[in-house]
Amino acid sequence: FPMAVHACVNGPPLGLPDIQNKVGLIDFWAVWCGPCIRLFPELKRWHEEYGEQGLVIIGATEYYQYGWDSAGKKPVANAAASPQQEQTALQQFANHHELPQRLALMAPGSRLKDRYIVTGIPQVVLIDRNARIRLIRVGAGSRNSEAIEAKIQELLAEEPEGATSSKSRSSSRRSKRP
């Protein structure tokens, strides 16, 4: 699930070694989207619970011309915001919400939303270890969160194609008798 991004917050853009044989969760969202923000506790929990098992979470957003109101601790529309100013505001937003995942700002004109069939936000796309889309959910709420978490668990339990589990490797070894 490589993504061409314009900028990344909370770390550099992910490269192939960062995502190879991993389960990917792409969260399409925006700073002004209330339902997107309501999903943050689940995203943070999934990062903590499943990150070591191979789940990689990326928050994908766009330049919406927003800044950060430090006094009010909230995003504010700013039609004059430069991309650099918006990146700084996004970092402040991420710090305020204690978001551990990388946040990718898509380049203007990016086709990423088309590639992942984004129809609304928040939208979560789960990608298996073989780079196949396995689940798309639009919206926040307990039913979506439960379905997403169940699919995360299922995908983490699957072996990548071409990988042989240690169990099947050991059972395929034959003892040699004279």
C-alpha cells in the first residue's frame, strides 16, 4: 500500500521495508471532521495493541487550508495558509490529540482517494499482507470499529502468500532413518 505523499507528520513517509508483509490501515480523514476525531481513540488503541504484531496505521488527509489556534487548541480555517503552515498546524493537531500514527498529506490532485474508493470520511481501508484491499468502512461508530478490529485480528493471523509457517516447515521435515 505504498502512497505517494506531499508531506508526512509524525515521521518520514513510509517506504517499502516499513510496510512489506504488514497489515495496513489507511484512515482517510480531515482536521475539521468531528466523526474523524471520534475515531482517534480506536486508532490509538489499535496502534498500541497491534502495532508490534504487524499493523501499520497511516492517516491520509489533504490540504484544506487550515491553521491551528493555540489558545483554543483547535483547527481554524485559514484561506491564506501555505502548505508549510498547514503542515505545522497538522503537527500541532497531532500533538494535541496524541496521535502516534504517521499522517500523510496528499499532494494536490492526488488520485489516492480514487485508488482506495473513498466515498466519505472518515473512511478506513484495511490492506492485507499481500497488498489486497480486504475491508472498507465509512464513518465512525461502534459497529464499524468492531468490524474493523475483527478484520485486523483476522488479517494479522494470516500468513503472507509464499510464506511458510514454522509449524508447516517443521511438519514437512522428515526424519531420516538408516
